[in-house]
Amino acid sequence: MKLYLNLFGIALGLFLATLTPPPELSIAAMQALGLLAWAICAFVGQVYDDYIVALIMAVGWIVLGIVPLETAFATFHSRTWWLLVGALGLGAGVARSGLLKRSTLLMLRLMPPSYFGQTLALFLTGVVFCPAIPSVTAKVSITGKFIPGLAGAMGFGERSKESAGLFLAMYLGFVLAAPMYMTATSTNLFLIELLPPLEVSRMSWGFWLTAALPPVLFAAMLGYLALLILFRPKREAVADRSMVGAEIQALGPLTRPEKVTLLVLLLALILWITEGWHGQQPAAVALAALTVLLATGTVDRKTFHTEIGWSSLIFLGIILNLGQVFPLLGIDKFLGAELLPLLGPLAENSLLFTALLMACTFLLRFVMVSINALLAILMLILTPVAAAAGMSAWALGMVIHLAAHGVFVMPYQNIVYAVGCEAAEGKAISASDGAKFSLIFTGITVLAVLAALPYWRWLGLL
């Protein structure tokens, strides 16, 4: 399948690249579209890792003389890319220090040992720690390991519906609630770089939270209620605290790296929230936090080299450069002029446009595994249409993001979900239970976003 999609992508790319351009476009623009067509096929077929596909496309821009090297890699000196570096470094420090593991265990011990108490502990821990670690993959790889032991301590079998409820409570808090905070997932930071400059200047950490909180929190709370109903135990179950107690005892007293990380994390969160008062940009705060962790040895050389996710940073940086290349070649204006007569009347009805956009995004997730690639492509195509109808680029991007991130009907669709299942050694949740909850949560998300449209209009985002 990979070979066929790669060959099809090459053929489609060559066809577009050699096609006589319309008057509005240049030969270079057609070549750029040809490279993008191949890249989309490669993303869909997972021909190579995402960052390799992106790198091949960027090298093609340079070799073919479509854009100079400085433009092809312009995003790598943007503040958002450096915010990603700092935030991912801070997340690596939280993960390496053991602070996330200790916090999860303490929350499990603090909450009642009932099924409701333990699912709530997992959910709340995720919501609280969301803004601290932008790598959702790191979060589920750490916390997913707790689920089989916790389920066993409550007397539940492997991949039982009760075990699935525990896993999904963790996933709901650490991943599905992440769009609420700017720094809770790299996709949020990726979205910022896709915004026009005027919107970027407005999008502080606090404003993001103000705008995203109602739909995301509403969906998360309804999702939690749904999992309690769907996966409730047939009998009253009480967790055996010995497993949690043994894990906490093995950790020992709070270590120096944990203390340093906790202090740095709290200061970073305070500075992000109060950006409007002191004027320090989130990127500066994130890099300062990473610098402290590096200087104190909390993040060592090995962690810095291997756990920050440099391949993801390369991929995100290059994909973001589509936003530099398309305007330079006039492709964005061409797409806007072609699509506006077709989609403009539809976009004027924000309720209908949003519902259809979420439905299309859901369907596209069956062929496009990378959420970030899908977000970038849809934003580049639809931003002119949305702008003509009065919808901000942030609202457009958030609708796509929310529709995409909860899709794991099939395990291949969501790498983060697959990592969480793997961290639990395949013992936590069955494929059918995961698919059932994904469909339900997707429906909940659609309702939450549609209900938030009047609020977004009040904020000036529509």
C-alpha cells in the first residue's frame, strides 16, 4: 500500500508540476503544489516518517528554485518554534524528574478508593498537569502504565469495560482536555504559527484559555459523565491501596530535581497567565524555564538530546513554512478566489459551516494520520473563505483541532492513543470500547463547539 501511494503521489506531483499554470500562478507555484500533492499522499500512506516527508518537500523547494533556503526554513527562527522548544524541554523535565508520576499516584491516594474516585483522580490529574507538558505522547506513556495495576487492584480483568473506563479517564484528562491550554499540546502552539499577525498579537496564554475553556471543558465533563455511564462496574469496587502505596514508597522523599521542576513549573505558569502585566512573551518564559532546568542538571545532556522530540520539531517547522511559501507564490490568493464563490455562501452560516467542517475533518482522519499536517493543509485552503465570512483563523483552526484530536475509531488514526495503549501493555482497553467512546466523544465535541459559537462571536472570533 505504501509503495502504491508513493507512486501515485509522484505521478500526481509530476502532473501538477508540469501543468500549464493558470494566469494567476507561476511555474514555481505549480511545482510547489506538485510537491505538496506528493507529500499529502506520503502522509496518508505513511511512506516515511512525517518529518522525513516534510524535509523532502522543503529540500525540493530549494533545489527547484521555488523559494530560497531562507524562506524554506524561515519558521525555525520564529518565536512560536522556540516556544515549542522551551515548552517541550520543560515537559521533558517534568517527565524525567518523576514529578508527573508522583503527582498521579498522590492524587489516586487522595481521592476515594471507589471507581468514581479513582477515575476522577486520573481525570483531574490530567487537567491540572495539561499546561505543563506539551507532549501528549509523553503524558500518556507515563500515566498509561498505571492503568493495568490499578484495574487489577480493584478486581477488574484485563481489557474489561471497567478497565477501559479507567484508561479513558486518564486519556480524557491528559489528552482530550489539552486544547484548553495554549501550552498543553504542541498542536496548540502549531496553530498559533498558522494565524495572521493581527491574531497572533492578541493570542496570549490567558486569552487562549478564555476562548477555549467553555467548549473544551464542557466536552471533557460530558465525556467523563459518558464513561461513568458506559463503563460503570456491575458491582461496588474498592481499590487496594497497597499498589499505590508501594509505588509512592519506592519513590521516596521529594527529590531535588522534582523540587526544582515544581518551582520552575509554577513560575512559568504564573508568568504565562500574567503575560498582560509584565509583557514577557510565552516563548521567553519557556526558554528561561528550560535554561534553569539545564543549568541545574534537572534536564541533562541525554534527556535534551533524546526526549525533547527533535524530529517533531523539524516536521512542525517545515510544515509551518507552507504559510510562508504559499503567500510568496500567490497560491493562497488563488485558492481563496477559486473557493470563495463555492464555499462563501456556506461559510456565512457559521452553524452549518462549522458542523460540516467538523464532519469533513472527522472523515479525513481516516486517511490523514497526522493531525498537524491535516490542520496545516485545511487552514491554508480554508482561511481565506473563513475570513470572508468573518470567522477568525483561530476559530477555524480550533474547530479542526477539536474535531480531529478525539478520533481513534481505528487504532492507526491516533498515534497518541496507540502509545497510551502500548504503555498499558495492551491490557487496559479493547479496540471496540475505544471506538465506541471515540464516536460518542466526537458527537459530544460537535455539540460543545456549536454551543460555543455565540460565545466566540461575543469575543470577536466570529
